[in-house]
Amino acid sequence: MSKNWNTFDVLRHSRHDWLNRLQLIKGNLALDHVDRAKEIIEEIIIQSRQEAKLSNLNAPKLAEYILTFNWCNHLFQLDFEVIGDEYDICIYEADLIELISRCTTVLDSHVKVPSDHHLLLTLQLYHEEIHLVFDF
């Protein structure tokens, strides 16, 4: 982990993220873009469900690494999804963090210009097998 997050840090970053989302919804409603506001709300619901799935894997350090990644200085944004059967992956947690950390470090070192770069990390969980897919 790159940082030890205390409760205050987590609440501050989380509050900032939620205020940004609410401002997007409010701005779209003010412009009478109701359909776009509904899309943003649906995106928030989907993201919250993905966060819950990640949290249900009994890998709290992995969840912390992924959920706080965008709060640190990176030249790209990390998005994630969990697909498949939710089960306890705690025995793989350290290895998964190491692998994801190495991959994101390599990407950080090769991205030179800050732009709208995104990495989608997909954790595919099937029959007690874990597959990671990195889509940059």
C-alpha cells in the first residue's frame, strides 16, 4: 500500500467524490438534461454494487488498494469490475495486490502526458479461479 489511510482521510476523499457526483446530477438537472442525470445515478448504483462485490471477497487490503487508487497521484484512472462468483479470496490477497501494483506502476512509468487515460481492471471469479483482465 502506498499510504496508510486514517478515518479522516477516507471520509474527506469520499465526501469529495460524492459532492462531485451530486454536482454533476444537479448541473444536468439545472440544464434540463434529466436523461443524463438519470444515467449518472445509474452509473453510481452500478459502481456501488461493484464496490460491494469487491468488499465481499474477504480481501480488505485489496479492496482498500483498488478503492483508494484514484485518490493518489497517477496519470490514469482505475476503474474496476468484479464478475462471477463471490467467494473468499483472502489467501490470494497479497499476490493480487503485488501483481496489480506492479502493473499499475509500469503503466504510470510509461504514461507521459496526463490525459483521460483509464485502466479497467476486471476480476473474473469462476469456480474458485481468479482471472485478472487489464484493459488500458
